[in-house]
Amino acid sequence: MSDYPDFPWDESQAVTLHGKEAQQAMNEILMRAADDAPTVEEALYRLKTGRPRVEESSETAILNIRVPKSWLDMLDAQAKRLGSSRSQLARDILHRGMQPA
């Protein structure tokens, strides 16, 4: 019987993995846990840094800035690679940049 009723344990489905197979399985779990991150490194980064979601904030404000078009192109390309929006990625970058070193 599982301690977690929403996730019933089925012993017949259990497998034991070792070595590279175990590492690959763990990598896949990490990437899924990090909103389908494209790489293990990105997954670890996302899971370690975190940031408060906009909808959890009591108040939001609009920020308008000017950047070189090449920056905007890079931002859009990275957001697409990560399956994110331009705004979300910009918020993530700003949040990470304000963290103490």
C-alpha cells in the first residue's frame, strides 16, 4: 500500500536500473520536473533557482525598456528553445540577475 493515495504503487511495474540506465532515467525525471527543460543542466538550473510566479505577487508593474534588436532576437530564440514566452524569460533573467552572488 502506498503512503501516497494519489500515486498507487504497483510492484509488478517496478524496475531496477543501474549505471548509465539509472542516470538516463534520472535525467529524464529532472527534465520533466523542470517543465520539460531541454537539457539536464537547464533542468538543474531551473529547479535550483526558482522565482515567485507573477500571479502570486500582490502587485505587478509594467516595465518598458529599449534593447538592441539583436538582443531581442536572442531573447526570442532562447524563449522558443525553452518553450517559454519572451516575457517569462525576461522576468526569469531579471530575477536571476537580482540574486545575491
